[in-house]
Amino acid sequence: MDKEIILTNEGLEKLQNELQHLLNIVRPQVIQELVEARAQGDLSENADYDAARNRQAEVEARIKEIETMLSKVKIIDEKDKKTFGAKIGSTVSFTNLKTNKEFAVKIVGAIEADPFENKISNESPLAKAMIGYDVNETVEVRELKEPYKIKITSLK
């Protein structure tokens, strides 16, 4: 069985919006570029035609990639109260006990991970260490050359 793609509702909406944008806006633009390039004549030496064909291939590949992801998606219910502690969809604030610095991250599926937005993959060592633990618990982040400990200070 193929691996599930774990997404939050926000991540699902973002992928669906990208797919609609590609299908309804970008694809028709690329088709128009191809029509215009063909009208220029000899296709064997037509750089505009080659560029449009390459762009078309990129767009079609991304459409197929998104459709494949959406067919394997598993939505994480961020409001699920049945599970305790940190989980996918949780925003976790914690203190690194080695550096005494505070951080906040949101645990998301690998597809949504974006360190610039403080979104970490559920497959990362940090997320793996936090999942299942609650506020005021200390956990060790392993799978690194130098393991370190963190203390969870809040969960949302």
C-alpha cells in the first residue's frame, strides 16, 4: 500500500487551491502560449515553442503530483480531544533545556512542513520526541549526534 499523505485541513485547502489554479488559470495560459508559438512557423528552430512545451510538461507533472497526493490524503482532526499530549496539528511551545531558549512549532505532515513558518514534519526527530507528551513534561530529542532535552510549556 502506498504511504498516506498526512495533512491538516489548512494543508488540504492549500493543495486543492493550487490544483484549481493550475487547472483553471495556468494550463489555459500554457495552451495559449503553445498556440502562439506554433503560429510562428518552423517548430524545429522555435525557442518559444520549446519553452512552452517545457512549461506544459512542468504544469502537467505538478497537476498529476497533486492529484496523486490528494488520492492518498489523510486529514488530521486538529480538534480531536480523544488523544492527549502533542499530536499532528498541535502547536507546541517548548524550552530547549540545553540552551534555555523558547520555541514554538506546529507539527504537520511532511508535505506541509515549512521551517520558515515554524511548521515541522511529524517525521522529524523533534516532532517524534514531542508526540504523545503533555505540558510540563520533559522529553529527550534523539536521532541526532547530540541528543538534547526539551520541556513542553504549552499545547494548542
